[in-house]
Amino acid sequence: MTLRAIKYDNNSLEILDQLLLPAQTKYIQVKGVEDGWKVINKMQVRGAPAIAIVGCLSLAVELHSEKYDSKKQMRQEIEGKLNYLVSSRPTAVNMKIAAEDLIDLANQLCNDEKVDVQEMKAKFTKTIEDMLAKDIADNTAIGDYGAKDILSRVSGDNLVRILTHCNTGSLATAGYGTALGVVRTLHSMKRLEHVYCTETRPYNQGARLTAYELVHDKIPATLIVDSMVAAVMKFRHISAVVVGADRVAANGDTANKIGTYQIAVLAKYHGVPFYVAAPFTSIDVSIPSGDHIVIEERPDREMTHVGEHRIAAKGISCWNPAFDVTPAALIEGIITEKGVFKPEQLKEQCTQNNH
């Protein structure tokens, strides 16, 4: 059975509480925008695509139970709530782009004299609900394009070994995954020998979530601590690194989970192709380079404690950025739902795709 991090049916939204994984599988009901903001901010739901989908669906749930006297009132509510949701985790761009698109849609519907209040609500919520199916289709395409490009570098029918970082699978998206989608496709093609996943300190998304998905799908995998990446590349003959993205700048610089940058540097040294798997909704052409990406900083406690147990000396100061930026020069290709592109090709591709 496929893992589902997001359940939406008949205007009811539930999310899998990822703070409890892998020990406990528990779904939480999201009754509106305030709940949506909280589960994103607390990282009960995470992964840039999933953040956008849950945020927008939380608005759809709230709209369903609200009554509006006018389209103008609804439009104002929509804009305010979407901007609020964007503030939940600012580095992941998917929520920001989704909010901008939905605010544009609300403005169009509001200005269309042929559309009444109820029809505006119905069309607006339908657009949000369609995001679920589109995300899965996009992820499947990412998996296909990524697997094909990686295999094009391998002689004959040789199997490949992949290294991935953080969680980019069904738990980070509507389903299937981005970087983990590439892994799933390679496995389904019987061309995957092994995948190595990092633990991803300090939040351990790799150890808790990616490992959970790999075991669930019976994919041959090994968990390594973050400091083992260089040794794995030297001794285990990694074919490619595939990671996800929370935001990709116009020049291809990519913000992803902290630790990604150092993996890219190590991959360059060892001659291992380094790929970023991300839908076009993760590409932000409004920012020219990674220098302009705002990096979220998380609480010290994530570093000093594991659960309720303190592992760091009392009194030590901490620096806990949630993301780092990998320069485009270290990236072999950006795997999207439209194909695999060099970082310098992104801006043109976004223009062609009306992004």
C-alpha cells in the first residue's frame, strides 16, 4: 500500500504527523488555515510540495464552511489567509508561488461579472483540490526523466547506486516523491542496486522518514550518518546523488536541507554527478541567485536534544540553519516534470512553461 501523508476527501483534511514517525503512525485533522499554519511551522508536515498542498487545502476546508456576502469579501479573505500561510516556513517557495497563483485566480473570478459568489468558491476550491493529482503526476514524470538521465551514464545493463539526503518521497509530497521518486522508478525498472540515505541531522528526516519509506517499499537501502558521505563515495562507488529542493533560484543555485551543499562539494571531488529533483513550482525566477534566498533558522533545542534527552553540554551556543544553498556550478542537472536541464537553462525553460 502506498504511503499517504495527506488525506483529503469530502472537504476533510488529515495529515500524517511526521514528528511521531517511525514509532507511531497518527493522522491529525486540519480544520482550517490556523491548523494548516501550525502543522507546517511545527514540521508535522514538511517537504516543499507537501507544504504548499496542505497549506492550500487548509484554506479550501475553511472556505467550505464560510459564507460570504460578496465576492470582494471572499477575495480579501483569500489573500490575507494565503499570505499568512506563506509565513509558516519562508524558505520553501512552493507555498509562495501557489499563493501568488491563487490570489491571481481570486482576482480574476472576483472581476468576472458572470461568476457569482458560490461559483467563485466552487471554482477556487476545485483548483486547490486539483493540486493533489497534479503533484503525483509531476513526481512520476520527475522519476522517469531522472532515471533515464542517470542510466544514460551507465554502460550496458549495469545497476546503479544512489545517495540521497533528507526526505523527498511520499511523505514530502502528495505521493511518489521527487528525488525518492527517481529512486522508486529505478527500483521498478530493476536497475537499482542500492540507495544510501543520510540521517539528516539535526531533525533526522533521513533516519526517521526516508528510511521508513525505503523499508516500507522494500527498496535495498542503507542508512549512514551525515559525516560518512565522503567515505561512502570513496568505497561504495556511488553512481549519482539525487536530492530535492525547497527553492531554486533563476541561475540554478538551490536551497535544500542543511548538509546538501557539502554533499555536492564531495560529489564534485569524487566525480559523482549531483542532481536536484524539483517540480517547476520550486523554481523562483524572481530571485537571480541563491544569495537572495532567505534561510530559516530553527530552535537550538533541535540540536541540543533528542526527544526529551539532552545530548549537548548545557550553556553551549548553537547555530541551526534549516537549509543551505548549493551553487549551480556543482549541479549536473535539475530534474523537473518537463525534463532534465542544466542550471543555466532554467530561466528559459520557466519562460516557455509560463512559470
